[in-house]
Amino acid sequence: MAFTALRRLLGHPQAAASLLQAACGSAAPAPSFQLVQLAALSASAAATPSGKLVGVCVFERLPVVIPYDPDWEQEHRAWQHSLREKYYKILPKEFVEQKETEALADGEGSRYEPAPRITEADKTNDRRSLKRRLDQRLFMLVRPKGGVGGAAWTLPQQENQESETMRQTAERALAEAVDVSAVQPYFVGNAPAGHVQLQDAASTLFFHRCQLIKGVPALKDSSGFSEHVWVAKDELPEYVQQPELLQLLQKML
């Protein structure tokens, strides 16, 4: 009931300002209260009756392997090695050579060899696979069914309903896109990671990040989406067409 009243109040900026002024009284409002007033009026502008509130799920796969060290760290390590090399001492062979019995005890010949970082999906550029770009985060994009020449790629999203929070809307968007019973998703916090108001559509998008803990997501037949891809941050410009949306994603992710 309180959430419904708040939504309606935010749809009328002047009424919100009047109520806040009445609560403050005739005295000059404190600076902290002025910030609350400005925040309420700013939120009301984004929640006008003519616009839509949309909850978006940013479904991501975390890195599987440790990322490569950045160039500056590799250069620093090389500099440290060159500095220590000045003080290296050559020890007698009887102190440094490993005996045959010691080599067998260490299990030499059966040492662990890690799997290659470059997978088959990387070689074939299979962006539907989760087994690619293992050292980076991957984000799921979906393509709606129909449309001339193929609809534009997007993130799973749904319009907010009056009885639910924006996180619940994002959870519903994910549940209607993929079979969540086959995976373990984890939504990070209750507050959105970012929001953007699209210029070509009367809607404001609120983004909630969700991490894939285990499982392989598969699109539902009833999802309304024809296909999906898992892309890294630097690959987003190939799919996202709206400039304001792409700018927000590059800052947020």
C-alpha cells in the first residue's frame, strides 16, 4: 500500500514538493532535507505517467580463470627480476642438482598440466557458448523473435508492475527468458546498478546485475526470444545500437 502511494506521489512533482514543504514547516529547510526534496522531484521526472519503468537483468558469467597480468605489472616484475639478478650466486652442483630418488619422490613425469586458456569456442568464435573468453566477464544478450531483418539485440527486460519492486521485475525478466530451475542465479543487492532514460522510447530502464553461479542457461520456447549470445564488454558495441544505452553499459560493467 505504501509503495503504491509512493509511486503515485512521484508521478506528481508539484504535490510531492508541497508535501515536503509542509513537513518541513515555515522554517528554512535543512541542507539534508533539500537534498531529499531534490531527489524526490528528480525521481518524479523519471516516473511520469506517460513513461514506462522497465526492469532489466544483466546476466553475467564471472571469469573462470585468472586474467592475464596487465602490461605495467609484467614490466614491474621484469624490472624486479633484473634487479635481483645482480646478486645471484652460482652454487656448487652438489647443492642444486636433484638426486634420482628425490625426483621420483616428487612425482616427476606425472606433473599437472593445466588446460589451455584458448578453448574450441574461442577458435570458432561460438558466442552462444559459455566456454569462451575464460578470463573475462560475459554478458547474455537476447534477440526478440520477428522483425524485418532481425530484431535488435537486448538484455532480458520487462515492464514494471505496480505491485513489484524493480528487482522483482528484473527477476521476472530473467525467469521469463530462461529456465531458472536449471541454473543458479544470484542477484547482487536490491538497488539497481544503473539506470538510463531512452530518447527514442518513453521508458526508463533500471539495471540489476545477476551472476550465474552454476548451470547452463537455455532460452524458453515461450520466452519470445529467438537466440542468445554471451559477449564480453568490448564486444557490446557490435550488438547494442542505442548510444545512451551503450554509454551506460560501458561505465557500469
